[in-house]
Amino acid sequence: MAGGMWDRTQRAPVGALTLTALAEGIRASQRQPQGPPFTGPPPEPWELQHEAEPRSGATAPTVGSVPCSPNSAPEQGSHQASQTSWEEGALADLALYTAACLEEAGFAGTQVTVLTLSSALEVHGARLEDQVHSLVSGLLAQVPSLAEGRPRRVALRVLTALALEHSRDVVCALLPRSLPLDWPAAELWRSLSRNQRVNGQVLVQLLWVLRATAGPKLEALAATRALGEMLAISGCVGATRGFYPHLLLALVTQLHELAHSHAHAPDTPKIWVLSHGGPPHSHASCALEALKALLTGDGGRMVVTCMEQTGGWRRLLGAHTHLEGVLLLASAMVAHADHHLRGLFADLLPRLRSANDLQRLTAMAFFTGLLQSPPTARLLREEVILERLLTWQSDPKPTVRWLGLLGLGHLALSRGKVRHISTLLPALMGALGEGDARLVGAALGALRRLLLRPRAPVRLLSTELGPYLPRLLDDARDSVRASAVGLLGTLVRRGRGGLRLGLRGPLRKLVLQCLMPLLLRLHDPSQDTAESSEWTLARCDQALCWGLLEDMVTVAHYDSPEALSHICHRLIRQYPSHVPNFLSQTQGYLRSPEDPLRHAATVLIGLLVHHASPDCICQNLLDSLFQDLGQLQSDPQPAVVAAAQVSAQQVALLTHAQSQPRGPLLLRLAPIRNLPTRPPPVYADSPFRRRSLAGRWGCSGLRPA
């Protein structure tokens, strides 16, 4: 190649005649018929467009071609070995003169530039590939100095003509200038995006660069930047129709890789985008904008809106929250972009076995989220999906097990899947003992979805949940407690008819086993748990016909020892044989690390003992209660100490009543109206505070006098 390709100090610009002569010389060197010299007026635009089209014999890169590195050169054909030195110099001069003419040759020169380039493309074919990098470099150097209007449009048309025959080489030539992305390179990418004959080929080449490079390598980062510029042009939407799922998954996977690399190398300097006037953007931001442009351009504006409202974009950018963002994106697409789900689902299947962990996890999250769409889930047999999700449960990675549990939850909502309850239930119950809160929450959510199905197995679930649910109500993790309380409420709501008829013995037993914890959790430090407890108690009151809804709501929202006392009196009268269990359930909270719960348990024990009959509580239980209340005399909270003294007095009064001599059985059964009653407990403060008080769920306020 001739030296000084773009050294304009060594060569003077030439005009239309020189360029025409150069084109005629190129034709003559190949022994082809020469076209008539350019002597007339400039051709019409439609004629130029016709002449600029390549011949049908030229071949364009296929989708299956291997992407080249931006610094790699095309293979030399065997026919290039016999190329004359004049031809090499002519091709080199063509690159120089093309750029020079664009700026200084005027209208006629710019029109002839298109004719000259078309002639070279037709005659040299593959041999012009050696000059593509030089031509693109020259265009990048010339574009900033070209005036707006016709000169710049023709320069961009030259790039389009190159990309028609040599899209792979044009992409390889532009990628090194896209990291960081300067203004001329951005202008060239956008010009390629506007041409519908070229943009599809260029997008395919960029997609192959993304798929062929694992991790945030420079080639993948540069391709992501280029995609962001191209997809921002609305005319590029049609070109993505054939490989939309591939492009979407490539961008989402690239976001995962960028987030993962940033989390493991937080001090890595970022390369900023210089083509925008706003604040600098990181690589992840550019990939995110490209993804938004892809969705918006194809009618997925509601998907973008849903992701913004749910915080999905922010989650996609986080290393530890990326999969949550993928799940939200899949849910939004199920709701608002179902025309792409089948293609996306089919493209996910081979990725589920990818050797790349990040790619496989992203595909798993998408696969799990798309199971929410029954038509999409029916693309595979139910047994195949269930087998795959159950296989994930044996994976050593908690994240994989979590995604499998979420998938089982979506599967439970699908029509006809309840017949797999014997397979689903052991996996879900086994996850309730996991140490990861995400796994327990996913299992509880799947069980709740199972209850929402018609003809849900309420009795079976009540029996299976008996050993687990009371323990989960006292779990140290806020999210687990709230989910467990909500699951109990859903279970009671689905079994309401049987409970009213006195049926469903396992469910009734489970409710009474969890009753005191539900009362105490009305003012749990976690707002979700407190609100869930109120909702569940309302379902229990409705199903079991207690008539305590008003009192329960009063206790949940206001300082009202009277309402709490009324609840205790009604429950003891309705379930006298369960009083020892009520006291035992409450006794465990006397050692709670949470001051409000410890205080509430102290008061609740005093009220239960006050309303209890001396015959229903054994002396051993009273002694144990008296001992635990005595230990609270040294509690750091003065309110707990005062409440413990009052409740201990109630225990002592009941013990004294038990020691009184008893008359005959008939006398004890007869109503005795004149016996002295035990004085009611009077507490200086209620364990239940208003939600507007200071320290209550982070709110501020003062307690009214």
C-alpha cells in the first residue's frame, strides 16, 4: 500500500475529472469494458443509487461467519499475488482522493465519488477489503471537518456503500474507535443504522462479536457501545426482527458480566462515553440504554415503564440483584410483550447448559420468569419442566436452588399442574429448612400459589405445614416471618367453609397453635409482619366466628388494654382446654430480644391468667411462669419490670385460689354469685403503641397525653 495514505500535506486534493480517470484506469487494469467518461451534468440521485448498488455476484458475510478482531486483516486471495504495483497505488490513491474530494471537490466531485467507489467495488470485489480499514479511518478523520449538508451526507453514503459489500470489515474497522466512543465514530454508527439495506448486516456482525467474547472484553464493550448508538435510531427496529431474542439475551448477559466484573474489581477505571453532552456513562449504563432502546423501538414501552416503576433497571445493574432484575424483566415481558416470548424461550434452552456461569444463570432466571406465561410454558411437556426444576434443587449453589423454587411456584399456578402435588410438595417442604432467606421465601411463595389454585389440597397442606409454620412465625428474618404469617392467612381463607362446619381438624389445630404468636406479632418491629398478622387474624376471626374483629383491629392500632382483655376472655371461654397451650406459647416471648414483644408477652400472660379458671392450669406451669416473671424484675426496660410485677401478682392470686379448700362437685358446678373475684390487672403502660410514635418503623411523632 502506498505510504502517506492520509497525509494531506504530501498530496493535493483533486476534483471530479481525476476521480473519473482513476475509475477508468481501475476498469482498464482488469480488462473490462470501460464505461463512458463523465462529461455530462451530474447524474440524478436515483441513477447514483442504482450505480452504487453492488452486483449480485458479491457475497456478504453470513450469520455463521466468525467475527474478526478489530485489528485483524482479511485473508489475502490468491489473485492478489499478481496485482501490479500500479493497481496498489491506484487503490491507495482512491482512499486519499475520496476523502479529499468529499471536502473540496464540490457537488460534482461528491457525486462522482459515489460513482468511483461503486466502480472500485464492482471491479475489485474482495481485493478492496485491504483498503476498507484505510477508507474508514479516512472518513473518521474527514467527518469532523465536513460541513453539515451534502458533503457530510455523501461521506456517510460512502460508508454505506462499503458496508453493503464489506460489513464485517467496516465493523472491525469502526470497533477500535468505539472504546471510548468519540463523536465521529458515533456519527458513522448512526448513519449505518439509518440505512435499511445495511443495518441488519451490521447488527448481525455486532451480535456475533458479543456472543463470541465471554466477559467484558474490549471487543464486547465496543460492540455494546455501537449497539447503543444504532438501536437509538428508530429506523433500525425492523432489522432486529430476525434475531431479536438473541440480541436481547446478549445485552442482558453483558449487563450481568459487567456487574460481576465491577463487583470483583471496584477500582477498575471506567471508560466514559464522549459522544453525549450529559454526564459520563459507564459501560453498564450504555448496555442498559441499548436494551431500553431495543425494547422501546419494538413496542415494548410498557415493559420499560414497568421496569422503572419496580426498580428493575437498578437491580439489573447490581451484581447481587441482577437475577432479580431479570425476573422482573421476564414478568414485564409476559405482561406486555408476549409476541417475543416463544422465540425467547426457544433461545434460552441451549443456554441453560452453557459452560459460562453468568450466561447460564441469566438464562435460568429468564426461563423461570417465562414460566408465568402458560402458552410459553406449554412449549415443553410438563414433566420435562418439572424434572428440570427439581434437578436444580440438588445443585450446590443456593442461587440455582432459589430459581428452581421460583419456577415451581410459577408451575403451581399453571392449569393442570396440581396433579404433580405429590412431586412438588416434598421439594417445597424441604426448602423450608434452608438457611438462605431467599430459598425459604420462595418455598413459602410457591405454597401460597398452590393454595390459590382451584381445589387446592387444604387439608394435606395443613398437615404438612404443622411442624414448620409455628417455628417460621418466630424466625429471626423479617421477610420469612411475614411470608409465613401470610401463608397461614391464605390457608385459613381457602379452608373457611370447612372450619365453619367444624371440619378440617388439622387446620383448626394449626390456627390454635399459632394464635398467641399472631397476637404478639401485631406490633412486630417489621411492618410487613405486623400488617400480615392483622390480615391473618381477620381471616381467622371470619372463619372461626369469634366476633373479635373490632377488638383485634383496636389492639393493632391503638393503646387499648380493655380490647386485649376482651380478646383473652373470649378465647379462654371458647377454648378452655387450650389455656395451658396459650400460656406456653406466650411464655417463650418473655425472653425475646425485642423490647415490645417482651413487654407484650408479659402483659398478655397477666390477662390470660386473670381470666383463666383455677382448674385449667397446673401448678407446675404456674411455678414456671412465676419464675420467668421474677427474672424480668431485673430487665433493663422499666416498663417491662412494672408489667412483670403486675402479671406475677396475677399468677400468685391464681395459685392462692387453687389452694383454697374445695366443696363437693355439685356445689362447685352450681353458680356461686357471692364469691369474691380476683382484682383485674392494671398496667401502667400498654405493650401496643400507636404506629405514629417515635421509633415505630422509623416514623416520628409524639405520644398524645
